[in-house]
Amino acid sequence: AMAAAAAPGSGARKWALDLSRGSDAARRRSEKGERAEDGALRMVPAAVLKKYRMKRDTGKGLRELWLTGQDIGVLSRQIGALCNLRTLGLANNRLAALPDTLFQLERLERLVLSGNQISALPDSVKNLASLQELRLDRNRLRAFPDAIFSLRRLRHLSATDNCLEVLPPGLKRLRLLSTLELDGNESLTDSTVEAVSWAELSKCLQVVGLARTGLTKAPPGLLALPELDLVRLPHKVLQLHALRELEK
């Protein structure tokens, strides 16, 4: 159930483990009569550590772990031992909370938590200093913690179909952000997003999703961002690149 692949253009080896529901590895486990909770989910990452934890002197180890759709209610604290993990996929489970050890993964670049029951993120999220992509779609978030705006390398922030009630001014601190997806947060209105200085958001911002919210118009200053290409609003999608071409 463990697959290794060489990283393109690199002599180093990149180890990936996909135990997502429907993956080839999960299918093989099913054919062997193994249940998800036998070993793979309760033993991962313990079982993975046995052979695949990165050795600092050799540069080998687990970089990518997918546990999508495995009905996980509690994630093992041992996840923190996978100190060289770059991608962690935990979508479509039953997670309401996350172990503090997860936020010790300082090399993590991609964290997928969509389709869980998470209502809040701890302040320790700021420790994920290498994070570039954070997906929180279809959870129960009511607000972003201020700590999330310390993730200075973040490029993709997605929290569609949550319960967000307000957007904080700290969004402008994410200077590399290129995608911000907040569609489906029905409590967001013109007044609850006005704390954000939209014109001061990342100059790298290309995509903003605000469809299926309570907004009646684009937030002031948003459309002036130089690289902005696509804006999804209720009842309207603006393709700004095409509009700019027409104006030439």
C-alpha cells in the first residue's frame, strides 16, 4: 500500500502514501479483508514511521500522506512525528479537532481539511511556517483566527461553505495570496466584510470567490487589484482579464 516515486528533476526520492477511500492502496486493503481501523488509520503514522520517516542524513521519507474519506474521528498525535511531511490530505472525515502535534509540521506546504466538522483552528496554526495551501471547505468555521495571518507563504486559502460571519482586517498580511475562496458563507454581507481593506490585499491576488454569500456588490477597492482575474459574486462572475482586453 506504499508507493515511492522519484521527484521530477531531482535525485532525491519522494515518498507518498495514499490511503484515501477509492485509492488503489485502499482497494487492495479491502480485497485483503482489512478494515480501515485495523492498522492503516490507527497505526498510521505509527506503521509508516517504521520504514518511511525521513532520515535527516539520507533525505528519504514520507512527504505526502492522503487519508481522504476514511471516517476518521480522531487523528493520532503521532502525526507530528512525520517531520518532513509536505502534503497532508484529511478531507471528508469526521474531525472536529486536530492534535497539537499536527501544528509542529514546520515543513508542511499543503493541508487539506475540507469536509470535516472543524469549528475553530488553534493559534498554533501559525507554526506551519511553510504552508502555501490551506483548504477548509465544508466545515463549521465562524471566524479565522488571527494566527492564520502569520502564514506569510500562504498562496491559496479556501473556506467555502462554512459559517463565517465576518472577515478580519488581517487578510492584508497574506502578501503572497493568489486565491481566496469564500463562496457559500451566507452570513457574509457588505457590512461584515467592510473591515477588510480590499485595495490593500495581496498584489498577487488572482481569484476571489464570494458567490452564495449575502453580498450585493463587489467590496470597495477589490476590483482595483492589479493581478485580479476572476471574481465570483452572487449572481455574477467577473472575468477581469477579458474586460481589460476589451478596454484596450
